[in-house]
Amino acid sequence: MEKWEVMVGNKAVAYAAKLARVKYIPSFPITPQTTIVQYLADMIANGELDAEYVTVEGELTAQASALTAAAAGVRSFTATSGPGLLYMHHPMHATSGARLPVVMAVIHRSVKGMQPDHSDMMAQRDTSWMMFECENSQELLDTGIMCFKIAEDERVRLPAIFAGDGYILSYTAEPVELPPQEEVDAFLPPYKPSIPLLPEQAEEMRMWMLRSWGFGRDPQDAWKVQHDAMEAAKTVIKEVNEEYGKWFSRRYGNGLVEEYMCDGAEAVIIAMGTIASTARVAIRNLQKRGEPVGLVKLKSFKPFPAEEFRRIGPQVKAMGVVDRNISCGTGGIVFGNVRDSMYDLEERPRTLQFHTGMRGKEVKVMDIERIAEKTLRAARGEKVAPLVEWV
Amino acid sequence: MDATRIAMETLGRPITNTAILGAFAKVTGMVSLESLERAVLGQWPGKIGEVNVRAVRRAYEEANDPVDVSGVEGIKVKRLSFLDRDVSSWRIFRPEIDAEKCVGCRRCYIFCPEVAISMAEGKAVINYQYCKGCGICYEECPAKAISFEEEAI
Amino acid sequence: MSKPFPLTRLGDEEFIDPANQACQGCAGSIVARIVSKALGPNIVRQEVACCGPAFGNIRAPSIYAEIFEGAGAMMTGLSRGLKRRGREDITVVGIIGDGGTVDIGFQGLSAAAERNEDFIWIVYDNEAYMNTGGQRSSATTKYAYTTTTPVGEISRGKPERKKNVPLLVAAHNVPYVATASVSFPEDLIGKLRYAQGLKGFRFIHISAPCPTGWGFNPKDTIKVGREMVLSGLAPLRGRRRQDPEAHLQAEGAEARQGGPEDAGQVPPRHRPRGRGDPGGCHGVLGAPHIKGRRPPLLTPITNLFRSNT
């Protein structure tokens, strides 16, 4: 039985946690995520969700307690933004280090203000968390549910972030379809505790501790197993995306990237999150004018789908990467990852870098059209300048 | 060269660092005795420096002359890990319980940081594999039933 | 209130591995041994970065994370998660150092106390950040030498007084706050078992002298601890919150059986008398037991936990 509701993005996130039957929710407010934890409080107060709801005193406690609750054996979820995400950086490493599948919603807020950009999530780039970007509220809900399944998969067991741009998604209302609870229950199996933390498991726990401290092994192994899990996650993400599509008739590209109007394209632009949503309109406009530019929407930022870009790269002559972030002193982070993935190809496209949308700067359709046109000209051999452009 | 004994006799404590430095200077010849003594006095002026200089000198005298070890086969040293739970090598002093005097009050039993003391038929018994020789049992025994002497190596 | 527990009633079973990596004469090791004996095997522990992992050879499982500031947070998650898993019989306990309690961990401590999270917070107080070599903490006694408050020509030791942690925790009106000493094991075991029979936030502050950091012969650890108590620097106190509705009753004290001694022995139950359980204060200085009307909160606490350091 389908159920449609017009709701803001934050409510869709709350529904994702509810449908996933999370059992431990530490809550702390920060704009623009605050209403997520408020919706969850309402759901619990009305008996719609049965979970431990703890109003903690700060995001560090939210993350640290989510990790021990996951270790104790229950499904844990929290939500944060911007500075709150920075504040929980320290325990985030422990969560991934202990291979605990905590799922967290990040509603993007710049580290330089209240308005959205991806700098908050990028600052956590190397914490070994999986990171997924969403372009609308439906995708927030669907990705949230998928995250639990991906993170809890035996081959992965890494925590996951699913993210959406603040204000643009969090406080804007769209129609969202709610999958029925019974079907989500069938899709998402119950949480399985992975750490032998009960008193009767004391011997097993001792062995677990020694293994996790790397006794008898190469000290680098602790990092290698996490990296291997991230690589394995790519397969799992594709599987879960496919399965979700079978259950709920919605899939998002192949789970890692989505190619939009790329057939016969001479150039593509690459974007994450709501910029991709705006870009679809721009691309349609260009295609109508006979300009063969496509859009590659990057959904999985971490693990970075290098293989996808190695496949797409030889098919086009230029790629324009739109970064809603910057690593000062280096450049756009997605741009760097894209170029890096294609370096060893025999035939590789030209790559152009664009920065836009930072600190909430409005991204208009015509901005993207300009970006796409410039990329197309580069594809056709024109000398375009500058190669790095702030839009 | 018995650094522990030299330290006990010069410093009154089993702190062997300066004695070992004296032996190191002799065996390797990398630093002269005078430089070492100057450094020690610079680090600890006054009485402490003087007794440490004495430790350095005695160790220097008692240590062997440098020996050619190029032909000697390597010795296999057993690598101890904390999993073995053997801390007996930490001891300088060794507690011994006189069972006749022991009244079974359990104070040494509860105060031993290493769980080295257990009760057997109402008397306290020390497991020397686990004993670090801290001396708490000796100090706390109300019946003065525990002796605490320097351990023969 | 808690009663001293005779050593002769302690069972022989050990819940801790012998011979750890801590210094000779480490009071923390003694604390760990006493805690494991008093609370028994049905516990889950939290460990953070401090001397704890060095002597942390208690066999019961523990979750260790280097999140030094997160002891309160992590024990919150542990106890809530285990409760959700239907295992409220398990006692969640953390043996945390003074740094992780009164300094970097203070936010977590205060918040967990305020939320009345269900676990026992045991702080072994060696009065400095000993695991990193003995730097000053706010629990360091005034004038004490530490590596960051050394004694020299111009300044001599720590200028500030010792932070009165039991008073601060008691001001959150938690179910149970007690001070204890490693040198008084009967009192400490009694308090631990008493705490295990209660619910909610319980805090036990144990004075634990450190031979390495304080510079005394390891054999004197217990002696120094005793002097700390008898001189008034670390007096032994206990306070249980008044609770008219007796929320503090353990649901089935058998489920929270403390200690492995004679079969059937359970910690004392706390029954309401007349108009609800008036709570109680006791201590070495014997603050008066207050019957009948609900007493004001702060005056008895400040009287009971007034500081001599």
C-alpha cells in the first residue's frame, strides 16, 4: 500500500530512521538538522517508534554513545550538521575503527557559516565512513534505509553518512512516498551485534581485543582491512541499490553514480547533491539545443567509484567537475578524485574544475548551462581558460 | 657487573641507570669517564650527583674490558609478552611469608596489586611468577610475618 | 546505607588476571582487583585512555576507545544499548582516572549525572595525569609537585586547590555518591556492593596514591592512602539521595547480586519507611540522619562533602 506525504527533507530523514526501527537515538540540535531529532521525539512520544532517545549535551557524546550502543548490540542513528559534525570527529574514527555500522544523517552546513556547502562532510573525508549524497527528499529517505543494509553487511561493517544540502532539502517540502513498514522489515534484516560484549562472552572478547589491537600481525593491517571493506562496499552498494529497486521501484543509477543523458555525449559534467538536481534541467536545455553534454551524478562519494570514471572517461572528451567544496591550497576534492582515477588511462578526457554553491551561494540553471557549455567547448578542442573557475 | 648491587650500595636504591652508563662507557669507549661524571654532576648538583658519580665510577671499574664478540653465536632471548603473565624479573626484593606467624587476616591477600597472594588453609601463599616485589604485603602485615630481603640473582 | 564488608566473607574466586603491566605497588591495580571481587563477573566495563588499560586485567568484557573525554558518553550508550537488548541485569561500570573524570571528561560526567544514566562511575584518583608521566589535573592537591607544576625557584607546586568532585557530583542529586580509599578495602567493598544494588547514576571516588607519580617507595602505597584518609585529605563519605517513591529499589536485588561470597547473600534492600525513603547521609564525621520532611538539597551536601584540600 503506497503512502504519499508532502514533507520537508528533515521529516523524510526521520521517517528513514523510523522505518529502519533504530533503537538508540542520541539527539542534539544544530541548524539545519534540528527538526530531524524533534520529529523523532514526537514519533517516540506518540508510540510510533520504540527506541532509546537520549538528549545528550553535545555531538561528541552523541557519536561516542552511538558507538557504544552499537557495540552493545542495538541499531544506532544520529543526525548533525556543520560544526556539530566537526565536534564529533574524534569518536568518528573509533566508530569506524571498531567496524560499527552506525548510520548518521548529515544535513550540510558550511563550516564557515549556517548556509550549505559540503565542507562539513569533506572535513570527515578520511574517517573511513561511507558517504552518500542525496538530491531530493525521496532520495534522503531511500538512501537512509539503504545505508543500514549496506553498513550492516558482513562484507562491509563500516559506518555510513547519508547527506543532503541544508535548507534546500531540509526545510523544503516535496512529495515523498513512504514504503510500508512490513516491506522495509523484509528488506532490512534485524541488527546483528558484532562485538562479544556480554559477560558470558568474556573469553571471546579477549581474543577480539587482541585481534583488533593487531597482535601477531603487521601493524598496517588495521588500516588495510578498513580499506578493503570500503572497496568491498562498492559491490554491496550496487547490490543493495538493485534490491531496493526491486522492492520499492526506485533505484539511483547503479548506486554509485547515475548517468543522465550521457548516450552520445561528447562531454559530461559531474555534480553531487542538489546541484545535480539543478543540473538535470540545464542538461535537458542544452540537449534540446543540440549540444551533447551529459550529467554524471556522483552518489557515492566514499567509497569513491574510481572504476566508474575509468569506464566513462574514454567515452567523452571533457569532464567538468562541479565542487561544492574546496581544499584550500589544493583544489576541489571531487575534482582531485576524478582526475586521479583516470590518470592511468590510455585515452583520458580533459578535466575542468568549477567551484560553486559554497556558503550557500545560489546555483542557478544558467550557471550550470554555462559550465556545461564551457566543458563542451573544451571537449571540441578549444583552448578554454581558466581551467579552474569560481562560478 | 652487578648494577643492582652497585646501585644499592652507592645510592641506596635499585636505580641502575647511572651504573649502567658507567659500564657502557668502559665497554664501548664511546665516551670518557670524565665526560660522563661531568654530565652526571651537571644533571644533579649536590649530594645526589656525588653518589651517582660514585656509582658510575664503581661500575666503570668493575665492568669488563671490551671483548671481541664477532665470533660468538647470537643468544636466543625469550620474548616475554604480557600474555605470559610472568613479572618475576621485576623483583629486586623478595617477600617470604612465615606460615607459623601468619594469622590469616587476608590483608596481604587483598592488597597485592598483582593477585600473587592466595589463601590456602587459612594461610597466605605467594605465587612468585606474579610477584613484582613491590613490598606492600611486607609493609601491611599486622603480624610481621613477611620478610623482605634482596633477592639473590 | 553501606556497611563495611569483612574480608573473611570474600570468596576465593578471582575475576581478574594476575600480574599486569602497571608499576610496582600501583593502587589502581588494587582498585581493579577489589572492584572485580566486589561486583562479580556479571559486568561490562568501559575503558578510556588513562592508566586503566595498563592494569585493566579484569576478565569481564570492556570496550576500550581512546576517546579520553567520552567516558560518560560511552557508558551512556553501553547501558542504554544493553537495556534495549533486555540485559538490565548487567552492571555497567567504568574505572576512570581523575583526568577523564574531572577535567577532559567533566562535561560527560555532569551530563550523565544530570540524565541519571544507569551505571557506576568509579574514579581512581591518583591526583594527576599519571599515564602520560604525571601532569597536573584539577584533582591535584594544592602545592603538590607535578611535571607541569614543578617546584622551582619561583613557583612551588600547584597553586590551585583540589577540585571538590564528590560535592559537585552530589549537587546533581544523583542516587549515590561515595568517597572511599584503596587502604580501607572493607569500606570500599561495602560501598561497591551497595551501589550495585541501586539504579541510576552512582559515583564512587577512590583515593589511590601513585608511588611512581608521588615519589614514594612502592611498599608504602597502602600506608600513604591510610594517612590521606586519617589526616582528612581524603575522608570517607557516602550519600544516598532521598527518594519518596523509592525509585532506587533494584528490581529484584537477586538480579544484582554483588560479590561471589556465600551463596544467597544479597546486598541489603532499601525499603521505604513510613512516608517514603528519607535517604541518608553518613560519613566519618557523622552528619545527622534527617527524618521526615524532605531536607534542603545543598546544605547537607556541602556540609558532608566539605573539602580540606
